Amino acid sequence: MLRTVRTIDECDPLEEKPNVLIVGAGAIGLSVAGWIFPHNENLHLLARGESVAAIRSHGLRLYQIGQEATTVPIPVKVIESLDEIPPPDIIIITVKNYDLDRTAQTLQHQLGNYQPIVATLQNGVDNQQILPKYFSRAIYGVVCYNAWRDGVGKAAYVRRGYLIIGTLRNDLRPELQSVEDVFNSGLECSITDRLQDAAHCKLAINLINALMALVGFRKRSIESEKILVHMTTRLLWEGIQVLQAAGFKEHELGSLPSWSDIRIAVNIPESPVNPLYDFIVNRVGPTSMTQDVFSGKTTTELESLNGHMLELARRVGVPMPINQAIYEIAKERFCSGFKPIEEIDLWEMLNNRILDRSCAALSRN
């Protein structure tokens, strides 16, 4: 339990180099810590298990894809308990959705009456229901870059990160500025007053996570890039149609595909000039869902990502046949004995399920 108690007023304004705590040693936690620590030595990483010993012994290893051999370890300070550090001014929570409630509850218990700024970086929008239960100064981040854990205490990325941050009511302007300053010291970050648009646009992009996990992208050789790009393009197009029907507007997500890219791609899905081709084939690494299922986990972000979007589709009356089939197959296949499906076989499975569902609907009518 932290013994030092400061009120919100006493916390503001933050010092030039605030005490920053990053919670979670997955790909996002490691990458954010690795980028910021050289600019703020008042940063600590709260980790557990083998990550603690690995980073303390060998430093944090963060590298752009293909440059592992030249990477220099980053001596990030790792802790296992909040008792080891002064009260943090800013806490950045990077654990996945399925661990967020438990993590937030534990942090609140340890912090007591002390209320730091809490920024959260998860896919989807579940964090918007969880964080307000525990913290009064909550800031939500949209992660617009691709990174993955490449071993204990190691993370790889395609491009240096870009984050979008905002609040549910467009308040907490000083806190937002403080968090933006921290992030901008090591990566690119911007504040938005359209958090829901940004979060839901990223949610649509994250629909590919289950597909990439099912085919074992980056874990096995892909036999047909054309079929993979075709499936991914249709998957994303369904997501955009749902968002439009639900009233969400497009929000720029850095280098991630735009709605215009997706509209163009849906008409030429298997063509090399498909604007999604380079993104899918060269700029997508192992997704977080892929890493979960290949490590034997049976708990994934499937419900918070694909399940959430399918529920939104039902509410607005827009069909998502490809997404529905991907969701169903993932529910069946994501188990401790998970084996990837060749993309050609998955495409056939999707078509069979869509055809069966259409026949069943016709027979009911």
C-alpha cells in the first residue's frame, strides 16, 4: 500500500519530469517504456514473473523489425510492487482487456486515496466501462502502431509508435497535456476531442486480429497472400459499413489504413495495387491474439473486439457474414491445442458457413 497521500490539487501542475509508471510488460508496455525511458529516468515498469529478472539482468530490448542484431539494451527500471517507488504522477496501463478490471482494482487498492492520472492503452472500448469504476482522472489511448513481444523482455515493431489520447467528456485538459508531453518525449502522440470515433475506427482495424491468429500469420508460411488479402479486405469493409451505419465518423489513425484505402481495396481485393496489400503483407506483425493462442491461452480479446463489433452490427441492422464466420470459427478453434488453418482452407470454411446460413434463412422464409 502506498503510504504517501496527495490530493488531486496537490498533484498539479506536474513536475517537468513526472514519475511515470507503466503497468504491463507486453508488446505495448515494453515499447512505450523503451521509447520514453531515455527521456525520463523517473519511469518505472511494473512487471511480473520472468520479465522482471530478464529486464533487470539484460535490459529491455526494443528494435525495429529486421534490426535486432544492432539493438542496444535499455536499462529500464523494473519493479514488482508499488511500495518500491514514490507515488507515480502518471500510470499507464497496458495490460489486455481481459486483465484490465483485475489490474485496475489491484492498483486502486494499493493507491488508497491517492489519485494519479491514469492512461490506459487497450484495443477496443471495454476500458471505457472499467476505468471509471476505479479512477477519477482517466485518459484513454488508441494505439496506432504494430508491435509484438519477441521474447521475455523483448519487443519488435514495424514503425515507431503513434498514439491518440482523449477523455470520455473532453475534460481533463491539463492532464491530457501532461500525458501527451510524456508520450511525445519518445513517440508521437496527439489529443483528440473525438475519442469514440478514433477508438471505433481502430476497433474496425482490429477485426483482422482473429483472422491473422486463425491462419497463424507470422507463425507459418502463407501459401496464398492473395486469398489472405481478399479475406482481410472484406473483413475490414464490413467493419466500416457498420461504423457508418452507427454514426461514427472516420478518424485518422496515423499510418493505419484509411476508409478510402479500404473502399478502393474492396473492388480489387486480390490485385497487387490493392492499397491494403503492403499493409497486410509487410506491416502487420503477429497480433496480440496470435501470440495468445500460440502460447496456449484460451482467454483472448475475441469478445471485446469481434464480439463487440458483431453486437453493434446487430443493433444497427448491418450484416457481417465474414466477421460472423471468423468469430464462430475462432470460438471453436481458440483452445489449448490450437492449430492454425491454411488460408485456402479457411476461405472455404467461411464460404461454406455463409452459404449454410443463407440456405437456413431461405428455408425459414
